[in-house]
Amino acid sequence: MMRRREFITLLGGAAVGWPVMAQAEQPAMPVIGFLHSTSPDGFTDRLRAFRQGLKETGYVEGENVALEFRWAEGQMDRLPALAAELVRRRVSVIAAPGSANLALAARAATTTIPIVFMAPEDPVRLGMIASLARPGGNLTGINFFNAELVAKRLDLLRELVPQAIRVAVLVNPTADAANAEAVTRDIDAAARAKGMQTKVFNASTSREIDAAFASLVQERPDAVFVSGDAFFNSRRVQLVHLATRHAIPATYGSRAYPDIGGLMSYGANIPDAYREVGVYTGRILKGAKPAELPVVQASKFEFVINHQTARLLGLTVQPSLIALADEVIE
């Protein structure tokens, strides 16, 4: 017969083992890799929107999913190494919102881990996917038509600044050469159709933005057209300050600019696009295959005017234009 002390010892040892066994049976928390070309500074609204998209699919950071961030801090040559780090980390999905370069760097690092992109250009033309309806491979995401909106944004600029004939165009070929090329091509065609002239200026760093404005001021343009770009957005305070300092009407691709004093913007609702990236990331975590998830076409667009800035520039905002605006900031 087993002595009482031996029985209690055996029972106590088994009890200690139960939590360990139960813990071992818990599934590991999935990790999402988040790759971006800029820095987290000024990124709060977009990250909030991304997390909201995850929440809509049942995922909350720290509760049932983890986020692993990699920021290139504007140094595009770091993207391949950062993407490779996420692959070595064995993340479940890589979210690469902001530009096609991010998704292409991630795809170069892995052909198996799902990648959710946010591209301002046609992802089929760039060879990222087979088709919008059935992407194939390990990429899918959001297309927000940044380049395709160029003509519309130029129209709105001309309505707000009727005397604008000579327009300086600021692009960032280093961060996203395909987008810079598309914007340059589309704005040249749209401007010629309206009897306007354009001159392109390149900038890929904060110092180059200052240099570009120093050069374009010498040209005395009637307005500045700042292309939609993740790096430019991260430097929006600098860009708005320079346009204000030189009293040049400027148009931007995101409402983040008129929110801080920029004259006007027209483009896709970028935080909503980040929310969509979060939704797709969550759906993939639940088992959806990127090859079969159609690329989402951005459907929310915003036209925002900063009326106070318009008055400071001596511009009259016509009632018809106010009626078109989604928001007029007073």
C-alpha cells in the first residue's frame, strides 16, 4: 500500500505539471511585421486606423496579436535588410503600406509570407500581382490611385488659383520612382490640355526639399504641386512652412497638409486606406489567401481647403468651390 506521504507528494507533483501542460497547448500569438519607409513621428492617426482595421477582424495588439515594426527613417536602401529581418522573425503577415517599393522589398525577401501593400500606382503594371481580381502569389492590398488623381487635383488648383499658368511639381524619385514617373507624365499631359506649363523638381531628403524650394522660388511659379508621397507626408510641416514663407499657393495629396496650414488637398482618404490594410491583414491571419483576395480600390476621396491660408494668399474661394469641398477649414 502506498504510504500517505508518497501519495500527497505524487499528487502535488501532478498538480504542478498541469499548468505547464496547459500553457504548452496554447497557440503562439501571431506576429505582424509592419514595414515602412519613414519614421513613427507624426504617424499616430495612420497607425490608429491600421489597428482599427485589425480590431474589425477580431485582433487587438497585445491581446491576441503582436506587432513588429521596422522603420527605414527615409533611407530607402535599408528596406531590403529590414524586410529580411521580418522574414527571419517568422512573422505571419507583412503589412507594407505607403509605396510600391515597400511591397517589392518585402517580396524580394519572401515569396511565402503574405504581404499586404498599399500602392499609389497600378500594381498590375508594376508586376506586383497578376490581376486586381485574383492577385496570385503572396501579395494583395489597396490601390489608392495617387497618380490617377493628378488631373483632378490640377483642375481644382486652377479653380482656386485662376491665374496659375506655371506650376512647379515636386516629386520624390528615390522613394518611389514609378509613382514619380507617373505623376510627372500625368501632370504634364493634364497641364498641356489646360494651356499650363510644368517644371519638375526632385527631392528625397529634408535638405533636398529646402534646395528644391530655393530653386523653384527663383523660377517664380504661380503654384506648387506636391506629389503624394510617404516621405513628403512625414515632412509636411517643412513643406507647408516653405510654401507659406514664400507665399506660393500649393496643392497636396492628403488632408494632413491643410490641417496644419496648407492651402488645399485632394486625394484618397489615407487613414481609411490604412484601416483597409489592417482589415486585409486580419483576414489573412484568419486563413484567407492573398492570391485570392481582390485588390481593394480606394473609394473615399477628400477635397479640403484651408480658407484662412487662402485669405493670407489673397485668394478668393468661390462659392462653387466651397460647395465641392468635403471640408473648409476656417
